[in-house]
Amino acid sequence: METLRKLIEENNIIILQDIATIEEIHKTMMEYKLLPGDAIIALTCRHYGIGTILTFDEDFKRVPWIKVIP
């Protein structure tokens, strides 16, 4: 646990809180054909104004407010 805490502090990592409702998650899952976890990530990005993510998950390319960098 101490190693993780040190990694977070040294790299100025901010842990974001999930804010989406069940209804928003379900709508996003259906609209963009996402798994629940991916829908939560997409909605969290939108809420916090995060427009670009690094991922190998091609599913995020279907989300219009996210630019994917592989």
C-alpha cells in the first residue's frame, strides 16, 4: 500500500470519483455499445473534461467526446 501511495504522490496522480447515475451508465452502454466499466470511464471523462485517453480498447473510439491514443 505504501508503494502505491508513493507512486501516486510522486507522479501527481489524481484519483477521480465516479459521478454517473445508473440511468446515464445504461444509456451510454446502449448508445455506444460499451461494457458497464467502459461506460463509467466514458462518463467520468465527460464530467471532468477529459477529451483524450491512452488505451488499446477500441470500444472508446465509438464515444464522440473521447479521442483515443493507442
